[in-house]
Amino acid sequence: MSAPTVAPSTTAAHPAPPGPEAGLRRPDGLAKLTGAARYTGDLPLEGSAVGTLVCATVPRADRAVVHADEARAADGVVAVLTAADMPRLHPSPLLGTTVMPLQDERVRYEGQPVALVLAESVEQARYAASLVRVSYEGLRAATGFDDAEDAVESAPSMSPTDEERGEVEAGLAAARHRVTRTYTTADRHHSPIEPSVTHARWDGDTLTLYDSVQGISLARTALAEMLGIDAGQIRVVCPYIGGGFGCKGYVWPHQYLTAAAARVVGRGVRLPLTRAQMFTSCGHQPTTRQTVTLGADAEGRLTAVEHHSVNAASRDDEYGEDATAASGWMYATPALRLRRRIRHTDRAHPTPMRAPHEGPGMFALESALDELAHEAGIDPVELRLRNEPDREPLTGRPFSSREQRACLLRGAELFGWRERDPRTGSMRDGDELVGWGMAAATMDTYRSASTARVRHTADGRTVVETGTQEIGTGQPGVIATIVSEVLGVPPATVEVRIGDTRLPAAAMTAGSSATGSVGSAVHAAATEVRDRLAAGATEAEATGSWAPQEGSDGLGRHPEVAIHTYGAVFAEVRVDALLGTVRVRRVTGVYSAGRIINPLTARSQMTGGIIWGLGQALLEDSRFDARHGRFRSKNLAGYAVPVNADVPDIDVSFVDEVDHHASALGSKGIGELGAVGVSAAVANAVFHATGVRVRDLPIGVPDLLPGLAPAAH
């Protein structure tokens, strides 16, 4: 197997230096660490009732009959609301699912709310909910993703489903090397440390909603449409979010049911979800099945790429996990065919989850590239270098910037890739088989219109106001850094006010879009304030705005250039030769993501993303019971996520890059990029260690033990 072409990168990488000079520490960090930060569930009730959902225990029924007399008679109960008690609501395209519980008596998925119990305390509400009895009529369901007769397959309407360029059959026929493999990823859940909670209060026709949500403006718009009132009559406040990862992006039933229930009973209502309800009430990442076919010539240059994907979704909605998307821009090829499908079953509806689309999709593509490299006898890094495109292969558009080559070369250098023995099973440390694997990473770039207001007073105070929200990514620190650079003031003197729809409207915190979108608006406002101060004003205030270029699509993608982020991930695993257990020893990630505004929080984001990818690779697997139409373990005892003991040494760095096509700041998004490519790098390392190729995530002992048994003995 030929050695990789590893040389010093011409694009510098800057590893994290120690101390404060690495970037601005989180302004809200002290409040969060000391408990002074009050999340939605911490806000005082002030006479509000507490709600608990009663959820369906079957996946489908024509009618759910709720028997609630005993519950209504329980101590402290304010009301037990069913479909008969709730006002009729209007659907909104901003909902996470079009299934609107408590609007009729039908059941569309296990876990769907069929009643809402309100009481004076959470304990009373949950006890009363246990007294509610539900009977079901007209039971029928089709829940099995793997059973072709049990599911209906369709093409998603929200994105292109079949994309093709060049002659794929001819490219495959001309190939010297060819691989066709099928890969699967598991159902996964967002599992934020803070379960969703909503608190609604009405003052006449005006609604105030305290919510744990990734988009306060989006939530206000959706609720206005559903309730049939003007958006100006709704205020949404989000003080802090204890993690979201996508499940708090759209508006879900618990949010609008809280608002509607508060109007029905004439008092405030707080509705917290239980951990079990989080598994079915606000989306999940759906299982996927992907088939990748690669053809290459004798030198490993691709002659054709074909990538087909299908994901599970609910019966009544569609969510297309666009797992094939990155295959359209990652590697040079004269022939390309992408195909996406949805398989509908009677289960709760999926939603975007940290690294949607590219997260599952790059596992398949990068695993297939590794299999091609092994078959062709070419080093995996070298294979990717030989297939670097000059333009986006699917569309022919030029790249706004692309430092993927620098990521590959620098990552290989930092990891010590030259020392790798390419033979499978050749590296060993006692009873442990040692494997080194790598994969590329990439994410699309989404952008949204945003506004911000900056005020600098004569006494030296600077205040920034923008209607975005902090979900744990360090957004206030990024905003303070931008204003500090423009105005030349210390970051500590910049007060950042966010999380309220009374502030200038800004982008939701999702799709790795907040820094570029909101940050560009903040930069515009701060620049105008600076100019006024330079002209002699003693104080100044300005509102700035930013929006994607004219002609951009609904997700803010540029009409003329291809804007993406990139990276290279290298992993070392240790596999117990007797037990088949896998431990990741170290991970190196080098990323190309535009200008890095705050290196300290940026590295934190990438480190968290890598840990997220380790969960996808080795732990997270929500088994679905097709007989009963439910996830088997709706808790963190049966659904494993990484803990400290699972986290290896992680080295993160960035290449220097500025991309003004992406944003006024030259920055791109990073929040999801870190989670991409990790699972493929781990799986490729496991193959290098053991010679066993695992194509189904997560990787477990049963996948490895049969192949290890002969060697171990």
C-alpha cells in the first residue's frame, strides 16, 4: 500500500494555546457553574398550574377514549383536558410534525399526547396522570422499517430526491476497482441535559411564553399561525437552554398545548417533559440504510459515485435525512448519481439532530472510501488527496473556499500517520489490537437574515441586543468578541442581551448558522456605531442587518458558489482481542471553517462534536420494538451516551481561512462539523486493528467477536 503524500501544510494550523489568550471565556459561564443561571423550569410559577402529558401506549388507533373521572377527583387537580376541551388550532409549516394532538381522538404514534393533566404541583399532576385510563378502538399499525410489506416508501418533497451528472454505468464499467456496500445507522436521540419545558401566561389577548427553544422568533411565528393571532401579541422568552442539538428547533405539541391550555383554564401553565417523553415528543435522528458504489481507475481516481439512502419517518409526515448530500461535493468524479427515499411507518416523527444529513451520510461515504483504498492498495489519505475536486462535482459551481487538502495533510502530520503499518491486525499492544483510521468531514452552510442593535454610551458602556438565543455554544462570547474588535473596547465591558422576541429579530440557533448570520448583523451595527463615534459623537446607537445574497435558497445557500466546511479526523482505537471491546485512545481533528471568531469556545464546540461522533460510533442505539411500535428503552439507562470514561485525548485545530462569500465576518458554522466523520474514522480504525469490517452503527462486541475468536486463540 503506497505511503501518503504528507508534507508541511502551506496553510497554517493553530493549536490551542494555554490561558485566556486562546479566546474569550464564556460571559455566562460563572452564572451557569454557580447555579445563578435560571432556566425555564427554574422560573417561579406565580400561581401557574403544572401540566403532565398522558401519552398513547399504542402506535395507531382510530380512537382513544380517555377515562379521567378518577384523575379529576384527585387532590390538587385543576383540569384534565382532552380533545373535547381544547380549542381548534391551525396548522403551521414551522411545526416539527403536522400531527396535532388533542385536536381529534386518533392516535398516530406511540407516545402521542391524548390528555393533559393540570394540577397545583408537579407531583400531584403526575400522580393524577397515572390514574387516567385510556382505551383504544380500531387498532392497526405498520411499524417495521425493515419489512418492505410493512412500510410505504416515498420520495421527499422538500429537497431534490434524484440527482445525476455524467454516465454512471459507463464510469463503473471503466473502473479498475469497484466497491458496492450497504451501511446502516441507528435511531438516535438528542438527550439534552435539560428536557423541554414551556411556561405560558395570557394577559388578555397577549401571550407570554417562556420556553427552552432554539428559535424564539420561529416559535412566535408558528404559535401566532396556530392560535390565529398576530405575532405582535406573542412574546417568547428563552433565558438559557440546557442543550438542544435540534430537538428544540421546531415547534412541537407540548409548546402549543401549553399555550392553548393556559387560555382554557385562565391561568398560567408550565409543562415540563419527562425524560421518557423526550424520546417521542420532539423528534429523533432516524435509522438509515445507505448503499454506496464507487468506481476508480488503477491510480484510485474515481470514475463514478453512486449513493442511495432511505430513512425511517412517520406515517403522516416526511423527514428526509439527506444522507447523500455531501457525496455531491466531496470528491472529483465524472459521473455521480444520488437517490433519497423515505420509508413511512407508524412511529414518532424524526427531526434534524446534531450533524443531520452529513452525520449519517459521511459514515457511509467515508467507510466506502476506506474500503476502496484497501482494495486498491492506496493509503486512505492519499486516495482522498488524489480525488480533490476543483469545482463542486454535482453542480459545477466554484467553491467559495476549500482547504480540505490542508486539513488532510496537517491532520496526518499531527497524528503521526506516517508511522501506520497498513496491514490489518499488524499493530498490537499486549492483548489489545491497535488500529488507526481516518475520514473526511464536511457540512453544508446555512444562513439566515438577522438584525442586531448596538449602543455605546458616553460613560463607556456598550450594549448589544439581538433576538437570538444561547444554547450552550458560547454565543454571547462570540458577540462580545465581534463588538470588541470593531469598537476597540474590552470584551468584558460589552453587555449582550439575547433570548427575547422584544429584541431585534435574529436567526435561530440551528444548522451551524448563528455565528455567521447573527454575528454579521452585530458587526454591521457595531461598524455604524464606530463610524459615528469617529465623526465626533460622544455616544451612538445603530441597528444593523445582514441577509444572504439575493437568489439564495430558503436555507440561505448561495446561488452561485458552493459554501461548505471541511475537516479531517484521525482516530486510534484499541480492541481487546479476547473480549472484542473497543476503546478510542486518541482523536485528531483539523478543520477548515472560515474565520474562527473565538478559538476557545470554537475548540470546545469541536471537542463536543467529536464526543458526539464517538457516541454514534460505539454507543447510541435506540432499539425499536416493531411488535409494539415503541422504542424499547426510553431512558438513559437503556440508551447509552458517552461519559467521561469514554472520552479519549482529543486534539483540535483549525486552518487559517476567511470566506466572505459565507458571511460579512468571513466565518462559517462549526457547531455540527465536529460530529461528522468521527464514526467512519473509528470504524475504519477498527477494521485496521482487526480485519473485521463493520458497516452497521453502533459497533458492538457481537460485531467483532466472531471474527476475533480464531486469532485470539
